[in-house]
Amino acid sequence: MAEFLQFCASGLTVGAVYALVALGFTIIYNASDVVNFAQGEFVMIGGMTTVFATAAGVPLPAAVLIAILAAMAIGLLLHRLAIEPARGASPVTLIIITIGASIFLRGLAQIVFDKQFHSLPSFSGDTPINIGGALVLPQSFWVLGGALVIVIALWAFFNRTVIGKAVLATAANRLAARLVGINTSFVIGLSFVLSAAIGAIAGILVTPITLTSYDIGTLLALKGFAAAMLGGMGNPIGAIIGGLLVGLLEAFGAGYISSTYKDAMAFIVILAVLFVMPCGLLGRASVERV
Amino acid sequence: MANFWNKIGRAAATSVAVLALGAAAHAADTIKIGSSLSMTGPASFLGDPEGKTLEMYVEEINANGGVNGKQLELVVYDDAADANSARTFATRLVEDDEVIAVVGGSTTGATMAMVPVFEDAGIPFISLAGAVVIIDPVKEYVFKTPHTDRMACEKIFEDMKKNDISKIGMISGTGGFGKSMRGQCMDVAGNYGIEILADETYGPKDADMTPQLTKIKGTHGIQAVVNPGFGQGPAIVTRNYRQLGIDVPLYQSHGVASKSFIDLAGEAAEGVRLPAAALLVAEKLPDDDPQKAVVTGYKTKYEETTGEPVSTFGGHAYDGLMILVEAMKRAGSEDPAAIRDEIEKTQGFIGTGGTVNMSAEDHLGLDLSAFKMLEIKDGDWTIVN
């Protein structure tokens, strides 16, 4: 039982990060049909900026704020400089642009920061908490709690604010949204800024556990993308469930079956699910709009 | 198709060898030595200090009058740990730059990709990568300076035997280094009466190893755990190890022998043991240690010039360059074959990695005494006897 709980704790912590990355994918995908492969880089920017700001003597809360703002600014620039000028292009072209942007951001991070791994001190100490025999780091609760707060805040934003509803309207039908007076270009820009902020927060929360470096984004983008696909591309709840599932699959795969095939196991399950349910667990079948 | 390119490559390499010999006969004003290092990319923590070291010392040698009255000219390429690029650069070093010897190859993958090029061209190649396959079986023109992973396993098992440990668990990275060392440890464990009860792995970019360690913790009778790997993986393993409250000794490999490991693992690193070169504990060596002067000299120069803490990886480049320079002096010529013969005759060379005694059967020339067993105490290395 203690083992089971330990695997759960590990899977949920890692899974929460995948979920936040998947959520970032979903928000941008809904607003613009673009799968933003630079999503992982936002996680990196969040972690690395916080590390370097605290190293420069900035107190942690201020460093966190700087990191989130930096990521948001880069998200906005990514939209304004790379996505917006190519707005007539096909989604495939836009996806390739985001891959290029992710390589560019990684290269930039190598120069602005450095090529080493870095860590942050845990927010509330390193003494593990004993839950039914499983030893869980306090930071894990920060990650899970942070993910929960983000999900609730997003829900409120989309359902309780006019701008949020404008985003939903754009996601539903861009042309109709434009006809009723919604500035869709602003909405798409907003979705990039929002995704960047979510990614950065995930990066900051998880750095004390998993460490960070200029190139952690690639793998996170891959896992987050897999999670989004598993949950159903475009469905925010699906992204959360998909992320947590991928995390749990990895932890249980490594714990109960074999650590050698840990990654393979998660992907085999995802493939099997997509084989039976091509739109993911909570996805809708896509309808061709005429 | 692959065959076809192989043939082309071979033909090109042979014709280049002829060209290179021709060029050497013309005796230029400078002696060209080449290098391909992983100065960026995933192995940049190896290539970066290696590149800085080579440049630093070539400059110093030139300021002191060069070798055999000629200035050295260093040609360095950055292969970013990509074996394909490394091979391309190797060909370029031989064909375009016409170097007479090469010190480089940060990773085992890059090294093995370059080996055939230098073997065919007859250019002496001193590798800076870890795995034992580089020099076993012996290749005529290939040498290396870093200790092998096999030696690291033997050193660890030797220490375990002293502490009456015989049943262990292993958690290894699946990257090239971790995988190779895991195999070597499995291979030599029997010689030391060590039984491996748990054998777990993790991916080079994994961020959480508690599931694997939980499994090891639950395996009955384990007296110690070994973690072959480098990069951030071992730091996370060490942190997870303490998180789970596993109380048997944890052994890391020489792959984490740099200050950044202690910084990353933090307090969790207390009590971790690992085999490493004397360079890491330069100031703590007894004064009568033959390596003392060499390692403190290198450490001071590197830290003053670059402003960064010294790592053993840069030391491998120092050893490689100095072995080559001494061989060139003894050979008194720029003929690659003559230099090769002299490198093989290296005896009693004291470098940062240990005392090197090469022979026709041993193109590494280090023995177990080159490793010191270290323990991390109060955030610093201490020597265990």
C-alpha cells in the first residue's frame, strides 16, 4: 500500500506538470488551430528566469513575478513576430513555425542563461511528509495545488468574464466571432500570453523537484502533447486528465513492470486509447465546416 | 548504398593520408593539431572545459617557444555531441586542415565515429571520452586519457568489499555513459563477490526516480546502491534517495565528479561516495603525492583564466595535449607515425588523471590507483582511505 501511494505521489506530481503543458497546448489550439511546440520552452523560461533572478539577489516572490511576466512577453512576441505575420498560412506551416521558435528560444536561453542544470530551494522545506507510508515532498503539494488554482482561475476566466467568453467564441467559430465584433487577433495573442503564463508557473513550481536547464522544454512539449492528444485535443478537462494519466502511467509502469520500458509503456497505452477512440478520451469528432 | 559511401570514404581517407604525409614533408612553419569537441549541446559540460583547456595550454606552449622550435596551431570544431558531425569534422581535419595529430572526442559516440577516419589516415588520436571500447581492443592510432567506467566499477566494489557490503541495488541512466558503466559493473561484480539484487534504469531526461527507488527500497537485503550516470539524473536520484529515507550507502560514479553535482543535490549529497581523479581534491592531497604539483598547477591556471571551477573533464584534455607534446618532442619530427610510436612509449607521465604508463597492449596506461575514493561531507569532497 505504501508503495502504491508512493507511485501515486510521483505520478501525480509529474503528471500535474504534463497537465499544465497540455492545457497550454489546448488554449492556443482552440483559439488558433495552432499546435504550439514552443510550449515546453515557456516552462523552461519560467524556471530559468526565477533561478537567475534569485541568484542576482531578487527575493523569490518578485523573481516569480518577473519570470511569469518575461514568459508572457515572449509569448506575445512569439505571436506578434512569428504567428501573426503568417496568419493566412495552413496550420501545418504554423506548427513548423512554432518548432522553429522553440529551437530559437532554446538557443537564446543557452546564451542568455547558460548550459548548466539549476535548482531552486523548495518553497516550504525538504522534509518529506508521511502519507500512509509514502514519503511526499512538500513541493509536490505546491505543484498540485498550483495546478488546481490555475484550473479554477481559468474556468472562472472563460465562464465569468467577457474577454474569456470572447476567447470561447473565437474557439467555436472565428468568422462568426469576428462578425459580432470580437477582435480575434487580440484573442489569439491573448491565448499565447495565457499559455506562456501557465507554462512559466508550471516551470517555477516544479524546478525545486526536477531541476531545470535550457533544454528541458523539448521532452515536456512531447509529453504534454501526448497528454493533450490522450485527453482529446482542444478539451481543457481532457488535457488535465490526460496529463495526470500520462504521469501515473509512467510511475506505475516504472514501479510495477519495468523501468526500462517506462516511456514506452505510457506511449503504448496512449496509442491503444487513440486506436479505439481516435479523438481522445474526451474529444469530439471533428466536423468539417462547410 | 552504405557500402558505397564506405568505399568512397575509405578511398578519400587513403588519398588524404598520402596528401597529409606530403604536406608534412613540406614542413610548414607551424605544427597543426586538431580537435573536435562537444562544446555545445547535451555534452557541453565535457566539451566546454576541454576546449578552454586546449586553447589555454596551446597559448602557453607557444609563449614558451612552441614544440621543436615551431609554434602550435590548434584547429577546433564543435560537434555538439553529434556522431555524424564528429565524423565530418574528422574528415575535414585530415583533408582540409592536414593536422598531424588529434586530441578530442568528448563523448564515446563522437569518438567511435571518428576512429575509422584517423585509423585509415594514420593520424594519432587521443580521445577524451570514457568508455573502455575506445581502447579495447587496441587500435593502432587511438589512445585515451580518461579512466574507464570498468575501473570506476572496480574501485567502487573494492570500497564495498572493505565495508563488508556484498548485496547491492543498481539504478542506472539509459544514456551512453550509464548504460556502458552498468554493463561493466555487471561484468566485474562477480570478481568482488558482489551480488546485484535490484537493477533499475531511468531515462537521461527523467525528472523523478522515486518509483524505481521505491522498488529498490522494497528489495530485501540490499546493503548499498550504485548509480552510474551523469548530468542531472544522479542529482535527482540522490534527492529522491533522501526523500524516501533510504539509509544504506549511495555510490555515485566519476560521471558526477564536479562541484555542480553537490550544488544540485544540495544536502542530499551528504555521505555520497564516488571514485574520482585527484584533481577534484587538489588541495587536500598529501604533499608527497606525485600528482600534487600537476593538479594544483592545472587547477590554479584553469580557475584564474576562466573564472570557473575546475572539472576533471578539462583535465583529460590537459593530459591528452601534454602526452602528445612530449611525444612530439621525443620524436623530434612531425611524422604522424613517429609521433604515434612515441605516444605508445609514454612512461611515468604524471597528469591530472594519474600516472600514465602506456604500452602496445595498453593505450590508456592508468591503473586503479589513479582513482581516489571520495565522500561528500559538509558540501565538499573528502578523501576516504
